[in-house]
Amino acid sequence: MLHTVGLEVLHAGVRTTVQDLGRTGFAHLGVPRSGAVDAGALRLANRLTGNPPGAAGLEILLGGVRVRATRAVTLAVTGAQCPIRIGSRPADPGLPLAVPAGAVVTIGRATAGLRAYLAVGGGIAVPPVLGSRSTDTLSGLGPDPVRDGDLLPVGPAIGPPPGVDVAPYPPPPPNLRLRVWPGPRDDWFTLAARARLFAAEYQVSSDTDRVGARLTGPPLERAIDGELPSEGLVLGAIQVPADGRPLIFLADHPTTGGYPVIGVVDPADVDLLAQARPGTPVRFTVVG
């Protein structure tokens, strides 16, 4: 399949990476899933550009990116709310955007949320590694983070963009309420700690990235003080390190860990956490 340069990166922003829906099926080899932290936002951007849901796009932290289309393309931007310009004219997020050859697309600083997603018709066509084009910031697999001056190949358009007036992607809520499945090691914590997890309010800390979101708030005391052999970890696992503060694993999480996991955030709620800025209040609701 012929891939040609479609985007020239003029300004890469703070931390922009290529992401698709991740490389699944390799956890037994120690390879994380990776992929878009807000998978729903990437899927929507791909639908708006006529791509299959798993096509690779750009995950942009806090906006501040400029790219030049080296040929006519269709773009869409979803996720974090950012002002968009094509050349000198403003454009709307959540819509297919026709970009002529030579035009500069500017994605401004995010006014809400953390991560914006840019999809282009045909998908970002960097070489796949283990079946995925995602940049894994933990293991180093996949393409390097996007830098100023990069020339990004784009595949041929697969289908036309849908005829839509607007496909709104709601802004992140000011307070998160995440559904949690208890276990598998909730019995390593006192009854009071298990109750506190669902009664207390936590906040997203500044120590948050694609690997996980650390929370500040009341610590969770253990009922068992021994060492736990490393066990498998899944997306959304709430691990409790020695300081007792929960850590929720995101897309680039390790495949194993030695601290007990008190619960797992429901997969349908992980995208909410992907857009939560430091200081966002978090409460947990038990399910199951």
C-alpha cells in the first residue's frame, strides 16, 4: 500500500505521540497495551475522517501543535477542547475538516481536558511494531515521540467522511465519579480502608502521565504487611504503593506489579480519567 507524506510537523507541542488502539495479546511477553489514553476520542476522530476505529492518529497533550498539510487531506480533532485554525480561519472540533495542500493547521492550548486527538483520512502510516503504531512511553516500543520537523506519512483515504453537522464530544466533568470493581487484593486492606476508598474524595495529582494517574487523599491501610509477588496488571487497576495513596494505571501501564491492587476502574470510565487535569476531584463507586 502506498504511503506518502501528508503532514509536516511545524511545532510538536509538549508531548505529542502517535497512537492507535494499542498492541493487545502480548502481555504474557511483558509488552504493555499502550494506545490512546482516551480511546473514545480517537475512535470518534477516526469516524469523522472515514477511517476504521483503530487507525493511528496524534495524541496531543494540552494542545499547542502546528502541522502543514503537504497534500489535501481531511482532518478531525476531538478530545480536549482546543481552538483550531486552518490557515487564518477558525475551524470547529468534532467535524470533518477539509484541509488544502499547503495549509497550516493550528491546534491551540487546551481550555478543558488534557489530551486532544488529531485523525487524518488514511491514518498516520508509520511502520507498525507488533501490530500497532502506538508510541509506548514505558517500554520504548513504536515510533519516537513527535518532534518539530517530522514528516508523517499518511495512508490513502479508505472512505469518505460522514455527512454530519456536528459530533459533540462532551467536555470532561469537573468532578469524576469512577465505577470500581473490588479486588483482586482488596483483602490485603483493612475494612476501614476498603470503606474509605468509596467514602473519601481524592484528587488527581500532578504526578500523572500515560502510565498512570496518582491520586492524593487519605491513605489506605493494609491488613497484611507482607510482600506480594508480582502479579499481572490490567488497564484501570488501582494499585496501592507503600504510601497508601492509590495509583490508577492507564494505557502505558506495566504488565506486572508487586503492590496490591484494591480494585479496577470499569473500562467504560477510564476515558474520563484520561482527560482529568491535576486537582480534579475523584470519587469511587462500587460495582459488582
